[in-house]
Amino acid sequence: MINFTYSIPTEIWFGKGQIKNIGSIAKKYGKKALIVYGGGSVKRNGILDDAKKYLAEAGVDCLELSGVEPNPRVTTVKKGADICKQENIDVVIPIGGGSTIDCAKVIAASAHYGGDPWDIVVDPSKITDVTPVISVLTLSATGSEMDTFAVISNMETNDKIGLGHPKMRPVASILDPTYTFTVNKFQTGAGTSDIISHILEIYFSNGEGYMQDRMAEALLKTVIHFGVIAIDEPDNYEARANLMWSSSWAINDTLTWGKPVAWTIHPMEHELSAYYDITHGAGLAILTPYWMEYVLSDKTVDKFAQYGVNVWDIDKNMDKYDIAKEAIKKTREYFNALGMPSTLHEVGIDDKLLDVMAKKASAGLEDAFVALTAEDVKKIYEMAL
Ligand code: NZQ
Ligand code: ZN
């Protein structure tokens, strides 16, 4: 295990009805809040009104920014940052999925930056301070509710960039699994695929972390078990609760610290979203099994066999290549069971931009579990067509 410093300061308020505490939580940080939300799901299911009621009771004044896009745009970040600066906002409260929370985090960071918010997306070392963020999660997927990251898109330049800063980790998050009962089958499948992908990105790394890997396997088994249940029974509390807490744990750094980790599938997917605005989890579900097939070799087969035995309960006495191939097959079948596409054509992507996307995605993949060049990435995209 390599050295690390453990610090996950996000206060978690988990369970039914925790929204009633939002006023007292927010009051600790100030009296003026900016509530940030997306296309309106939180209006329709009443979460926004509840939050506003409890904030008002606690004496917290609220302004609102609506319309955060899935794959949030830097233009929306700028709108929010301007409000924060003009109105001296003390606390930013995103209510929604990962897109809303990510947008709010970068709004909160941009509020303390004099220039264009895109500057800090490209270079987060420019972040000096971040207004406290309290997230109210409504979709189990990205883990943004408990991590330091945000992913912002610039559709003018076809860039989708992930940035991280310790100060962007929410100071508190309300995780009420009942809020995810209204998430439709497709978004539930995409969210579950995203959680699985986060764990796999960390699991398949070039370094041992015995404890981390066993925890990763336990989380994978949990998510695999409950993902399909949540699709069949949208208001199954245990399924939604297990997915929600797993989504936070998949990426809150617990699995990562102590291991050298460099992600592979996410950079490849972000290019698809940047150019074609597709749903993140669907892109990951398409690419992951093809990537697995592509990197399976004498060097990697033991890890894939371990994955097959410990996650998919494949007979450990079988030949290790057979176990690995069976595990990859089961991974694909599971994404299918979640209702995810398995080819790029299904999400409207053809071969026109493969070169440019492969070139951009491959920057930084030299340290990945298996180092990939632009040519390798293009081959994986071609397998996925
Ligand atoms: O906009 P509204 O009306 O709220 O509808 C949303 C949106 O259309 C809807 N939704 C959310 N909660 C709902 C609901 N519909 C009904 N009931 C509810 N309770 O779901 C749709 C998708 O929402 P979005 O926030 O875009 O989904 P997700 O949480 O999957 O976030 C995806 C974004 O996060 C980034 C992705 O790249 C993508 O931009 N990621 C962020 C990460 C992070 N911060 O660490 C890591 C991830 O790997 C990922 O890259
Ligand atoms: Zn993801």
C-alpha cells in the first residue's frame, strides 16, 4: 500500500425525511443560499418545495438557478457564479443528480475567481476558495455528493473536462433513497452502470491494495444485486438505499487511497459525451466490456480471473482465461439487463470522429492499468461500433 492521508469531511444525512434538517445544516454556513437544480424533476416530485420550506423556517434566504443540463455546461456555471458574486451567497445547495451537483461545485469555486470559470475547469490549481456546498441527491450514480470532482462541458469547443479540488467536496449531503423512486428505468440503468464503472476503474489498477480490492468486490456485488431490482421495483427502498450509499462509496476515495490508480474508460467516454452529448452511464456500459476484451492478456488475466471468481462467482477451478472471458461476458449481459445499449450505433455515433476523440482520450492513459495510445483507443471505439 502506498502512503495516503485520509480525509472525507462530508457530513452525511442518510434516510427518509432527512430534508427536514437542511435549514439547521445550512444555517451553520450563513444566511443566504443559492439553490441549483436541473430541468424540473425536483419541482415535480416536491423536493424543491420541501427544501425551501425548511430553509425558510431556519431563516435562510434562497435564490434559485434552474436549468442545469445533463452534461452541465460552463455557460450555466457562469450564470451561477455571477449570482454568487452579486448576491454574496454563503452556501450553494444543488438538488438533483450529478450534473446539478457538479455544476454547483464549480459555481461555488468560480464565485471566488475573477476570470472566466472555464479557466478553473482547465486548471483547478487556480481555485483559491470554494463556497460551502450542501447537496441533496436525487439520482444514485456519480458519487458527486461525497467526492472532490466535477465534470463540465464546453459545447463550443467539444470539451468535457473533469476537475478535482479538495475544497469542492460537499460539506454535507442529504441522501434520501425515496428521492430516487421517480428515477426512470433508463437513468437507473445508466446510474448503476456508472457506479460499477467507478469501482472497476479503481479495481483494475497497477498496484495491490488487498483490503481495497475486497471492499471493491463487496460494493460491486451489492450494486449488481440491487441495480436490476431497482429497475423492476422503482420504489423498493432497500434497493434504492443500497445503490445510493454504494454510489457515494464507489468514488469517495476510500477504495482509491493506498493504490496507484489511473482511470481508463472515463476519459474514453467523456469524449463521446463531449461530441455527441450522450448519457454518461450508457457510454460506459458500451465501452467497458470491449475495453476488457482488448486488454486481456497474459499480463492481466490473473486480475480478470480474480474479478470473475470473486464478483461473478465463477468456478475458480476453471482455466484462468476461460474465467476471464466468462467474467467479461457476464459484465456485458449485466449491462444489457440494466437496459443499456451495447454499441455506439445505438446512441447515434458513427466512425466519423473516432480519430479526434481517440487522440483526446488517450492523453494521460500512459499510466493506466494497460497503457493505451490513440491507436488503441480508436481500435476499442471500432470494436464498439
Ligand atoms: O434535470 P432534471 O429535471 O432534474 O432531470 C434529471 C436528468 O434529466 C433526471 N433526474 C435526476 N433525479 C431525478 C431525475 N428524474 C426523476 N426523478 C429524479 N429523482 O435524470 C437526468 C440525468 O441527470 P444527471 O444529473 O445528468 O445524471 P447523473 O447523476 O448521471 O450525472 C451525470 C453527469 O455527472 C458526470 C457525468 O459525466 C455527467 O456529466 N460525472 C460526475 C462525476 C463526479 N462528480 O465525480 C463522476 C462521474 O464519472 C461522471 O463523469
Ligand atoms: Zn462516471
